[in-house]
Amino acid sequence: MAGKLVHQAPDTEPAPLLDVRELTLSFGKDRTNLLQGVRYSVAAGETLCIVGESGCGKSVSSLAIMGLLPAGVARIEAADIRFQGKPHDLGDQAVLRRRRGSEIAMIFQEPMTSLNPAFRVGDQIAEAVKAHRDVSDADARSRAVEMLRRVGIPAPESRMREYPHQLSGGMRQRVMIAMALANDPALLIADEPTTALDVTIQSQILDLIRELQSETGMGTIMITHDLGVVAEIADRVAVMYAGTIVESGSAARIFDDPQHPYTIGLMSSVPKLTGPRERLSTVPGTVPTAETMPPGCRFSTRCPFAQDICAETPPERDFGDGHRVLCHFAPLDEHLELA
């Protein structure tokens, strides 16, 4: 089916929980756009996985939405973001502080560097509660105990008095989840929350996030480079490369019918558990830096199908059901001879 250029969604469509229609961000003095026209959305109760190599801008885009990038270094060149149908102004620090931790919460990749080593974990959760709720110290601590119990930490009353270094990696990540959800946020952003954990604990953490999401109906953005995690939990997927979303759609469409060369490269690099042993496919080269960012399609320097037209910015093509691809040659099977 031939793609067509994307048209503006009609105003009658229900507003998603978070709707990033445009996010362009530069760093430093050269003003190179490290994020360029990023767009994605997530609905209440839905899990969106943002995937891509390290250095593609996955974490930076989420930190920008949270308002956690250094103002003197990061510069918002363009932004059109809606949260719960209302403008999410990245320049309004008062609104960002009010939403951060209450309406939008974030779990960071490494809990040992996110938790304060000088304070007991219970005090840190209680502090997060008091920052957004007008409650007494006793009520805040009671809420902290409740959240530790909710995330499956045994003997939460005694764990409240422990410091982060006294807990295992899995326990620390559960504390981070308890802190993030203490104020019942509508949206949870999880930045590779299972990267430093063993496979068994990874599965437990993912099951926990799914269970809590089912209970509360919150939307979830999962940042990961692990396609196994994506296949397990994602409702929809956004593939990011060099600061742009090159393909997005339902998890089924992305896995069954990828249409961007970068997405195909990612899928081909996953080892198979059955069949004859084969050499793993790789995507040659590395993600370009700000100084080496090519014009037009940012994947052109690594793409096996690149042609002269790729020096121009590719159009976004819509294949229906929210499946969008940023490529001159999509659909690939109609435009190129795939070897």
C-alpha cells in the first residue's frame, strides 16, 4: 500500500494524555538541533516504548518534557506539547514544578545515583509526598509505608529506616517506583528502569509496572534499547534516531511490517533462539554527533539505500492506524530492491 503524506488530525479526535506535536532542541553555542521535530503521543492506560541506540536522544527528549535540562545549555527552539489537552509550556517553570512528581513522574535508569545516599529511603518518599500534598509528617510517612508495601517490598516499616546502600539493586528500583507513584501521576516515564538488573529482577520490575498501570490507568512511556522488553510490554512504539522519530505505530505493525531502514536494522540485530546459528546483522557506523549531522535524512550516512534525494528532509508518510514513517522510499518493498 503506497504511503501518503500525513495530514493534521481532526479536532474531533479525543486528546491523548501527552501529545508531543513538535519538539526541537539545541545544545551549546553552535545551535545544532540535537532533537529535530520530535512527535509522539501516549494515551491513558497505554504503554509507548521509545527505542533506539544510545545517543539517539531518547532520554534527552523525556528530560526536556520534564523540564530537567540545564537552562543555560539546552535551548528549546520549538515546542508544541499538550498534557491532558492543555498546553505544556516548557518555559513555565512554575507549572513544570507543580506537574513534575505529581502529574508526570519519572523513574531513572540508575537508582543509586537518583536516590540520595545521605537520607533514609522512607524520608525520601515522604518528602516527595509533602512536596505536592498538604499533609502532616505522620501522614506522609504512612503514605511512604503504603507505597513500599504496594511495590512488593517486604517489612516496609523497617525498610523505611534503611539507606539506599543497604538495599539491593532491585529493591532500590522498587523504591524509585514507589516514590514516582506516591502522588498518583497520570503519566509515568521510565528511563531504562531494568538496565542494571539481572533478568529475573527485570521481569519482576516490568510485571510490577504493568500491574500498577492496570490499577491506576496511568499512561507509560518506556525508554529502552531492549527489543525483548518492547515486544513484552508495548502497545505502541516510536523508533528514534539522531534526535528524530523515524517510525512509529502499534507494536504489532512495527514488528511485523517495519518500513524504515533503521527499524529494519534494529530488528535484524536481535539474536534468534531457534534455527541455525548465523552471524548477527549490524547497522554499520555510529550515530552522528552534532558536528557531523548530515543534511536531510539523518540516517543517510548509514543507510544501505541512500541516494541523492536523501540530502533533502524526507516527508512523513502515513500507512494507516497510526503507522508513520520518515523516509523518501517508504514503502520500501515498492521502491527498492531489497536483497
